[in-house]
Amino acid sequence: MSFNILISDPLSEDGIQPLREAENVHVVMETNLSPEELEERISEFDALLVRSSTQVTRSVISKGKNLKIIGRAGVGVDNIDLDAATEHGVIVVNAPNGNTNSAAEHTMAMLMSLSRNIPQAYLSLKNHQWDRKKYVGVELRDKTLGIVGLGRIGTEVATRAKGQRMNVVAYDPFFTEEKAEKMGIGYGTLEEVIQQADFITVHTPLLKETRHMINGKAFEMMKDGVYIINCARGGIIDEDALYDAIVSNKVAGAALDVFEEEPFMDHKLLELPEVVATPHLGASTLEAQEIVAVDVSEDVLRYLNGDTVRNPVNLPSLSKDVMKKVEPYFHLAEKLGSFLIDLVDEVAQEIHISYAGELYDMEVAPITRNTVKGILKRHLGMHVNDVNALYLAERKGIIVNENKTSTAKGFTNLITVEMKTKSQVRKVSGTLLNGMGARIVNVDDYSVDVRPEGHMVVIEHTDQPGVIGRLGSLLAEHDINIATMQVDRSDVGGKAIMILTIDRHLDDPALKDLDELEVIKEVVAIDL
């Protein structure tokens, strides 16, 4: 069988060589198609390769009657309608590893440029000035590099920094002291890392939790004269707070490759001589462009020839019969994972998922992927999906097990998710009630009945008179309305749990006031 492949954005010719050499593939490169022309032509092709320019809309996908796979030569897939692709049985693949080396090298280049004032000194010479005293720098040797986010790129930066004889200390929500010892680097909380570091570089995705994680409060914790590097995502660092920190001499300098709004031309940060900036060049090397094209080309060939792809982005197609049975559980499974990860404050080491009742005879692998996605999504955001969740969990050193039993403890179906950390074991169970949807029915050893959605507060407390009244009054003082309440206890006067759903997010002042009540052992705010 032969396949037609359309390449609608410029790709490295060397990178697409695997496609050119394949006997059963005909490659067409047309990089100036209008949206209307793409919609008109797409029905001719089995595969579409793009970068970031081509917008692969629902309309394009729906008209691709022969379209089987879309390849994105790069990481981001914002220009591809993933929901439409999944609905039409079209798999999407990307190339997440191709820019790792390029981005790590650029980070080190920015680090060195910052420490030695290289761009500023160069501009001085271009202006016919010879001023050696003005551009005295600092050495990297024996300085402490704080790395926030230790994924692929952060790990590569750590290796290179050690080669410069720097001391490295890192924070990552999936990083442990044991892993740090194996790498020969330090380990700490976010606060500990930024307090110790002479240079700080960020390598996290941009999520709700990471937006402005380096803010005014964080700058106050840092050493005087610290240096800041961001070659990850604009928005991780609060740019206004960074400006103030540089002007006040708290921060000695910053090297920025990414910005909250791009193109980035007129921001006041660019007026500061202490700032080194580049226009989002982290992945802009000939080698990286070739690697991402090779990776996505090879994945497209694998899929067209019936093999398993290495970098899928969306859920592979399931038979209609299987999908009809398991799809109703996807939402419940993801919510159970998201709920459980908020109950622990340590790195997950093991995840055990039990399926009971009518789930005993089902294909549960897709449900497991959704559960793990819910757990990892808190820290990885849109970087984790149904397909890569298990792969990412394995890379993070998390063991995932699943088992089945026909006994569901009085329920027609039951999913129980148990998470083990270094010092904790927490679990949550959920079910689908006919006509009522998803429900959380057990938290640890307590029985409850909670819809897994909206703003929630989980409170572990001592069972005694007046607790509910005190909690209700305190929340009223913060103008927080209680929508529902579930209470259970181990025994009279013993440990008890209360789960509230409330009308808005429980903010820090209210959380602090609740935590200070003597009858409360733990309070956790959860947003689902």
C-alpha cells in the first residue's frame, strides 16, 4: 500500500529524508497553502506534517477523509485541534526530545554571557569604547546554580553546570533526595533552592501553578546579587517584579530568551543594561531543526506501516465497542487522580489502581492512563495526556500497578486509587452511579458521597461537638459559602473527616485560619 504525505510548513530537507527514501510513500511539499487551499487538498493525503504556522483546524481534519496521522515537527501542538483529531481517529505525534540539547546549550550560553557581560562589552566595542573595568564579571566555578524544574532540559543543564565546577541544587515536584544523590547534586524545596543559589534558572512548563512562581516574594528570599535565567517559558517569572528587583540591586542581572508576550520589543526590562535577551532562540539550531523533522518523519512512517509510534500526543483510536464501555469512566478516573495528588505533599513512588464489579471484564488500560494523567497533570499540565501518562510516570520513577476483582463492596463498579510516598499511603475510591454520574465514595478508610468537581476542602479533625459550627462560622467570616458537607468518623471522639464543597477557591488567609483551629489535624484545598 502506498501513502501520500503533505508537508505544509518548511522542514529540514535532511530531516525528511526518511520519508523521501521510503518506497511506499509519495511526499508533497507545499508550504504556501492558504487555509482554504489546505481544506481543499487535504482529502488527497494520508499524513500531514507541520510546524507552528499551519493551523490544523477541525474543518481541515473533518475534510481529511484519508487522513490517518498528523506530525508536528516540534513540541507544542497549539495549532492542532486535538479533540477533532481524536474524534476522527487521527493520531497526532510530535518531537518532544529534539530540542533538549539545543535548549540546554542556549541556557549555558545565556548563563555565561550574563556572568561575563559579553553582549554589553561587545556593544561597547561596536561603539568604539574600550572599557575593561566597566565589564568585570564573575566566575561560575564554586557558585551555586539553582535549577527549578528537572525534566529533560533541566537535567542536561545540571550536567553541564557540574562540568563548569558549579554546585548544583534543584527543585522539582517529582525529584527526590535519592535521585539527587545519584546525580551528585543537591536537593531542596523551591524556597530552599532560591535561597541558596547564586544563579537561578527555570525549566518548568507554564501552568496555573507555575505562572509567576518567581515573583516579588520569591525575590525577597534570594541572595543579594543573584542572577536569573529563563530559557523555558515566558510567564514563569513575573517580569515587573524582576524589573523592580534589578533596579533595587537585589538581582545583579537577568538573561531572558522567553517573555510573557512575544514579540517582545518595548518592555522596560530591555532598557536595563543588566539584562541580556534573545528572541526565543532556545530551539533554533540547525541540528535541532533536523532532529525534530527526523523524529516526526520516522514516527509517521511507523504508524503508516502498522508499527507503534514513540511520541503520540492524543489518544489512539479504540474500537467503538470498547470505547463505548470504558469512556464513561475517563472523567471519574482523572478526577480521582487529581483529588488524590492534592492530598499528599511528597513525591509519589507507587500508584496502585484497583478495578471492581463490572470493570472486571473491561479493557481498563485507557482508564489507568486517565488516572495517571490526573495525578501528573497537577505538575505537568498539558504536557501530559492519556497516551504519554504512563511513559512520563515511568520516567519520573513512579511504579504503576493495576488489578481487578469481581467484588465491588456493594457497588456496581468501583475504582480505587492508592498512592504511596516515602512516608504516606493515601487512597480514594469512586464509582459511577446510574443516572447520577461520578462520585467519590471513600477517602482513606472513611465513607463519603461527593461529586468530584468544583472547589473542595478536605478536613481531618477530632470528632467532638461544635467542630462543624466553628468551621461554618470561620468560613462565613471569609465570605465563603458551603454548598455541601460530608462527615465520617473512625469512632466516637476519634479521628474524623469532613469534605466540603464551596462556592469559590479557598484562599490562603482562610486556609491559614482553618489550619490554626486546634481540633483540625489537616486541611487541604482541592480544585477539580
